[in-house]
Amino acid sequence: MNRLQESISGRGGGPGRGRGPAAKAKNQKAALKRIWSYLKKQRISVISVILLVIVTSVLNILGPFMIGFIIDHYILPLDIKGTIRMAVLLAAVFIASSLLTWLQTFIMIRASLKTIQNLRLELFEKLQLLPIPYFDQKQQGDLMSRMTNDIDNLNFALSQSVIQIVSSILSLVGTALAMLYLNWVLAVVTLFVVPLIVWSTKQIIKRSSVNYRNRQRDLGNLNGYIEETISNSEIVTLFGREQQTIERFKEANERLRHSAMQSEIVSGLLGPTNNLINNLGQGIIIGVGAVMAVHSLVTVGVITSFLTYARQFFRPINQLSNLLNTFQSAIAGAERVFEVLDERIEIMISPNSLPRKPLEGNVEFRNVCFEYVKNQPVLKNISFKARAGEVVALVGPTGSGKTTIVQLLSRFYDATSGEILIDGKNIQYYSLEHLRDSIGVVLQDTYLFSGTVRENIRFGKLDATDEEVEKAAKIAYAHSFIKYLPNQYETMIESGGKNLSQGQRQLIAIARAILKDPDILILDEATSNVDTMTEVHIQKGLNNLMKGRTSFVIAHRLKTIENADQILVIKEGKIVEQGNHDSLMALDGFYAKLQKEYYQGAEI
């Protein structure tokens, strides 16, 4: 059962207990510093790019100077041969600049992609180590959006950042020095508009950063809703809720459109505003230069060079402004990625854990209470003992807390209060790796991944031989249908097992648990999705599997648990009755009522 259905039915995982969202980056500088910590791992590439940018910047500064020099010393004096010679040299400068620009872009993109590859790998690894309560709080689609859209935005920014930052700074400094060298009056006139550009850029960036965060949030929510509706398409169709689903999508889509429009409108002001200021600066240069030329204070070649330098001077300022604008989206995405990376993980192996050895299987719950949400108790003072090798059945209405009990035993969640012991030791003293390797679980709704039948069964024990896999399948009575598949054990299974029936998927999941050969076995409605005849065969295999190991069985088909060593009757988070089948029937209480309703065909 997926998390959407679990939340509806009241079974399984609810919202995580006592965990708020991770703190966002406190400021943009901190986020940029953290982004840089990933990029600087590609030191050789970054240094190479910086060196290439320096050479390219020198060539770009040299070009306008040569243009003015050619006009004053070759074109105006009508020196044709000298003009051609200098034009060829100028063309060589421009060609070299273009080739080096391509090379630095290539190196930077490669370094950026490597950085993003490492970041995406780190994020995926983190997702594998996060506790179950974290996923109860998050939409799967939102997490996928962080893995794809948010990281892609960061990739786009990184691939341009180092080049543009270094190039812009060098161009600004070099161009300013060249202009001062040519004519300090025109240089001062050019620099006059810089404070205006800086002020306008700061105002626009300040307003657009909030909009970019809102856009990334709404995009994640939309992706989460898409994933949720697609994965539950059968439920939507079954209840005829297509139109309502479309309406909800329209609302989420409209929120994304609105926040995206707000971010683009504000950030879109940056280019036109700076262009207006740039053109204003060019006009001032032409006006002042014309007056100075009339009075023979400057040559035509110098004015021409200045106009080119002015464009070059304003261009890096615009690039830095646009880079900051681009980084608003990247930072918004990076913050969402860092939120996940900053979450506390489950420590699978602790140096203080008990020595690893096979578990005997003695289980005890002592006054265990649990809350998914604070002040909303799900389990209330649960206490019982299960001796090694016993079969313990959990029965009760849906939402009574049966699945929660076995989830606490597996430490998917930790008890709010009380103790859970295995072989007399609190389960928190066992490493999670040891604990979960020692417990086998078969859920009501299992999951099969894309791969062969053999690979899906072998997931229970990765080093199992083919013979062990097939033996487990035979015990689970899965072999009887696998041998009729097109390629038997090498038949490819689609994601989620869509090309198999529900019962066939359940059989493979049971074979997977059998192959694991756990010390403690948990069967959560393990035979609920198979027909009665198949259930009889599976039950025989499960009975063989349960011999010698402690087993916890959750079942609505009460017939399957009548031979359990003890039965815990759960109602509203409490154990209301406890005993074996005969003693509970003699008690003529809630269990007896469930049995009567079951055999009368009522839905329990």
C-alpha cells in the first residue's frame, strides 16, 4: 500500500514524529560558499579555465585598442598596406579569442557536469539513508524534483559562473585601465553610470530572489501531485475522480504559472534596465567626445576605441547582473537540495552496538506508546512477550495499530515511550544493519523493481546462488507460475511488477523473504492478494519457514492464524485481549465477535 493509501486508510506510516523541516540556507552568501565547496573539487579544470579567461580577457582588451590605433595611424594617413597588415593581425587576435573562449567553455561545462554528478550521487545516497518518518512528510514527486529540476538549475549556473565571474572582473579592470590610459576625462564619464547600474541591479535581485524560491517550491509541489496521481491512476479511475483530479492539477499548475510569472517579470527588468543605462552612457560618451574632438582634445580613433571599450565595460557588469539573477534560481534549488543533505540519517552501524550474532528471537514490548503526530497516540501502553520460535498473530480493525507494532520492531520508527527488547536487550543497542538483516518482512503491497524475476528474488540475499533462488521460489510456491513465464527466471519485470498479477507479485515477495532466512519474520497481510487455493500452498511454505523462528503475523483472514501460539487483539491502540485461539473463543469477547463476523462473511 503506498503512502497516499496508507494515510487514507489509517494503516502503516503516518506523518513523522517530532521532525520539522530542515533549516534553509540562512543567506545567499552561505549558499554560494557551499556551492563553491563542491565546484572547487575540480581544481585543475577551474585553474585551467581561469588561465584561459585571463588570456582571452587580454585579447579582448587588445582588440579595441588596435582598432583605434589602426584608424589614427593607418586609415586616416591612407596607409593601405599597413592597414591590411594590421587588419590581418587584428583578425588573428579575434580568432584566437574565439577559440580560447570555446575551449574554456568546454572545460568549464565538463567540470560543472562532474560536480553535478557528484552532488546528485550524494543526494541519492542520502535518500537511501534517511529514516522512514522523513518520507512520510515529503511527496515523492517533490523529492524527485529536487533530484532533477533543482540540480539542473544549479548545473546551468555553475557551467557559466567561473568563466563569467573571472572574465567580468578582468574585463572591468583591464578595460578601466585601458580607458584611463587613452583619456582620463572620457574614462570618468564612462564610470559615472556604474553606481546607477549597481543600484538598479541590487533592487531587482532583492525582489526576484523570493519569487525564485516560490517558483521552485510550486514546481516541486506540482511534480509531487503528478507523481501521486499517476501512481494511483487506478484509484482515480475506479472512483471516477478524473475531473476533480484535473481541477486540482489546474490549481497547482496555476500557482506555478503565477510564481514563475512573478519571478520572470521582476528578473526580466534587469536586462532592459541595464541596456537603457548602457545606452545612456554611450550617448554621454559620444556627446562629450564630440565636444572634445572639436577642440582637438581627442582623436577620432580614441573616440571609436572608447565606444568599443564602453560596450566592453558595461558588458561584464551586465553579465555579473545576469549571473546573479541566474543564481537566484540556482540558489533556490540548491537550498532545497541542501535541506535533504542536512537531514539526520539513520546510523546503520554504531561502534557501541552489541556484537553481531544470530538472534534467538525472544521479543518483549514493555509499556510501549507511540505517536506519529504529537498528542495523537497510536499505541497506548502495549506490553507482551513472544518467546523464541513462537508465532504471534495481531488481529483487529483497520487502523488499530497492528502494522505500527511491527514497524516499531523493525525500528522504522522509535517508540515515544516504553521499551522494545530482543533477547533481553533494548533494540536501540543493536545496530540497524544487524537488526534489519535479522528481520524479514513481507508487506501486503509489495514492490518489484525493473529487472528479472531472479534479480527480484535475489534482492533478499544478494550473494545467493541460482539454486538458492529457485529453492526459495519453490518453498513460496512461486516456481509453479515462474516456469510458465516466457523466459522463466530471466523474464523481465516492469517497474512495480505491472506485467504480473497481484498474487504473482506477492509470491515473489514471499520468496524474497524466504531467501533472506531471517531470525524474526513479519508477515503483514502476506497472503491477502492471492486466491484461496494459492493461499493454502503458500501457508504450507510459510509454516515451514516459521519453524524455529519468531514470527509476527497480521491477517484479516482469521482462519490463517487460528494455530498461532498467541493472538494479540488490538483495538484503538491497545491490547484488549491476549491468548491462543481456544482461550479467546472461550472468553467470548472482541476476538470471538471478529470470528463470528468473519465466518458470516462480514468485512472486518
